[in-house]
Amino acid sequence: MSRICVFGAGAIGGYVGARLALKGEADVSLVARGAHLAAMKASGLTLRQAGETHVVHPKVTDQPSELGPQDFIILTLKAHGLAGVIDQLTPLIGKDTAILFAQNGIPWWYFHGVKGPLAGTRLESVDPGGGIWNRIGPERALGSV
């Protein structure tokens, strides 16, 4: 069974995590903080859609190191917040972990593999000092809209 962690389980991450947990085909965990974390620990995640209500109880934590390496990580926090959580994200990354960046804005890996005058360009505004590039690596990145 695949291990999937949704990192940044607010409104969007909570929805994605609930849908994955409801499907029941993966070991799903969510990383959150504050009120979202407390609510999920106390009551699980409630999904109301198309006249149906489902409650799921995936693993939830604010300590990603408790979860171990994942097969897939879905990052749903805001793009400018990624650099600040890179240390927390690292314990989730195994040798073959793929990371889906479901974030707003131009991603830090945007010019990876681009030919021409922008080849090798790195976006300092979303990856200060290249910390994300150097610690995660653009080869793991899956983009989404």
C-alpha cells in the first residue's frame, strides 16, 4: 500500500486528504498545525459533497518525523512558506519519493530542464539561497494547477 502524506492540511490539503483516505487505497497522513490539527485529531475530517457526508480519520500530526518516508508527498501550503518548513519535510523523503507541488504562484523549479537563455535560472524569490533546490531536487517535483 502506498504511503501518501498531505503536508499543509488546511482547506485544500484537508479536502485532498479526505478524498484519498475515503478511497482507502493508500496509507494517508496529514501534517497540519493549530486549529486545523486540533479539529482533525478530535473529530477526523468531514467531507460533505453531492448530498453525502463522510468522516475519515487519517493519521494527523504536526511532527512529520513521526510518519517516516513516504511514497508521495502532496504539498498544499503556500509557495512562500515552503522554505520555512524544509527541515520538517526532509524526514518524509525517501529514495524514490515523488512530491506534488499543489501551490500557488510560480514554483521554485519552474525553469528546470528549460533550454535557451533561461536555462539554469533559479527563482530566488521562492527558493532563497537554493535551499529547496539543493535539499529536495527538481527531479522529484510534480507540478499541478
